[in-house]
Amino acid sequence: MLEAIRRAVSFLRQKQILHKLGVVVSVAVIGIACYVLYHMLRGIDFNEVLEAIKSTEPRQIAMAALFVTAGYFTLTFYDLFAVRAIGHAHVPYRINALAAFTSYSIGHNVGASVFTGGAVRYRIYSAYGLNAIDVAKICFLAGLTFWLGNAAVLGLGISYHPEAAASIDQLPPWLNRALAMMIIAGLVAYVVWVWTHPRVVGRGPWTVVLPGGPLTLLQIAIGIIDLGFCALAMYVLVPDEPNLGFVVVAVIFVSATLLGFASHSPGGLGVFDAAMLVGLWQMDREELLGGMLLFRVLYYLSPFVISVILLTFREVIIGARSKRLQQAALKLDPGPAPEAAYVRERSDKS
């Protein structure tokens, strides 16, 4: 069965069907989101949106900022886990934290996070002897942690409250619950699969040993905690009335986030917003938009600015250090004196 799946995936890659299908899905998601967003924003009074932002209590903003900070702190363990899993324990945690924070914050805002985040990671990890293949493995394992966490949150959340997902996908609650149970069953099957025997994916130097059962459970826990903090930040900023409960907001938030990733638009712009407006239709649109704009400032814009500053300072420090080393090398080995060089040149000509 697995060999048949591998042959099918190989065939799809050779024909570039997966790439073409991904482009079609991205364009379709963005197109639908733009259509929905256009209709949802008609009649919006943007002065009321600004008033909603101004009326947000500083305590709410501070709590949301705290949850966002905790979420990004959890993201650092994505890289710590992945780097340790591929056998590079010599890389210190502070480098894992820098790589994770900057790659995710820049990737979230620029879009195409697989490439932009990978480029940032390579620039940081290459200083510690890791090559492009190592960085690709880190991106794969970090992405696996993210998707396992998403599957767990969606599976558990939708099975508990299927009506939350129904507001976005427009499917009957019983069907959403059935799909959620299938997600949980698939997650359990995957954990059992990696627990019973060491599993390997890829070929040659691209081979990656999948984490075993206990480590996979750790991956799932990291992903759940990360998404939980992000959902809490959004929950604090959305209107208090009607009070839909944290689970409903979390399910809609994670679903909207995944749709944003599927679109590959920078920060899920347009797609995430349309899904949130559709999913939380019971809330006042102006107040909801105000909360979403504050969330974007806290989760996307602020970390992006901080990441650019950190990377700029890092490059300046590395450049200055490299210049000092070159100057020190010249002092130790200044080369032949001008007179000696002249005599050598004359003797060569003669």
C-alpha cells in the first residue's frame, strides 16, 4: 500500500501535477475570499472600526500581546526539536530561537513561507556548519509539528463543537463531526505507525528519520500549545457579545489560519479575514474588524519589524567581526615589503 502511494506521488511530481494543483487551489481560495470579503465589507463604516479600536481596553491589548509573545516563544521549540532530531545538538537554543522567530515572522508576512523562512534559516544555521539539506530537514520537521498540532486542535475542537466549523464550510454538523473523528483516527494511526518501528522518508542525503511515538506526542503538544496561545490572543480581542466561548473562536481561528496558508498570500491577507468574518457572523462587523486589525499588528506587523531589526544588527555584527579578523590576519602576515616585492619583480624579469 505504501509503495503504491509512493509511486503515485512520484508520478504526480514528474508530471508537475501537484504544483499545478497547488496553484489552482491557491488561486481558487483567494478568488473566493475576495468575493466573500467584498460582500462582507459592503456597508462597513470604517469610522466605527477606528472607534472600536480606540475603545479597546489597554488591558485587553496587553493580554493579547502576552499571548502572542507566548505563542512565538512556543515556536522556538519547533526549531529546537527539529535541529536535535537531525543530530545537531551543538547548535545552542538561542540560535534555534532566533531562527524560528525570524523565519516564521518574516515568512508569515512575505508569503511563500517555505522558501522565505527556509532562506532565513539557512542564513542563520549555515554559520554553525549546517548545509542546505540540513535546513530543508529542519523545515520539514518544523512543518510536521505545525500540521500535527493543527490536526489535533481541529479534530478535537470540531468533534466537540461541529457547529463552529459549519459556519465556515457550510457542511452539516454531523458531517463535520464525522470528518473530525476521521482526523483524530488518522492522527492516532500515525502515532501508532511511528511508535511500532523507526520510519524513514526521503532518499539518499534527503533521508529523514521520523520522530518515534513519544517524540511525536511531544510534537503534537508543542503544536497545540502554540495554536492555543494564538487563539487566546484572538479571543481576547474579539467582541465580548455575543459570548460564543473559546472553543468556537479557536476552531474558527485555526480554520481561517489554515485557509490563509493554503492561499499562500502574505499573512493570509484577505483569506483569513474573510473566513473570520464568515465564521463569526454573529458578532458586530465593525468591532470584529477592529479586533482583527489589532491582532494583525500584534501577531504579524510587530514581530516582522523586530525580526528585520534583529537580522540587520546580526549582519552588522557579523560584518564587523569579519573585518576585524581580516585586519588581524593582515597584521600577522602583512606580506612582502615593497622593496622586496620590487627586487623579486626585477629578478623575475631578468
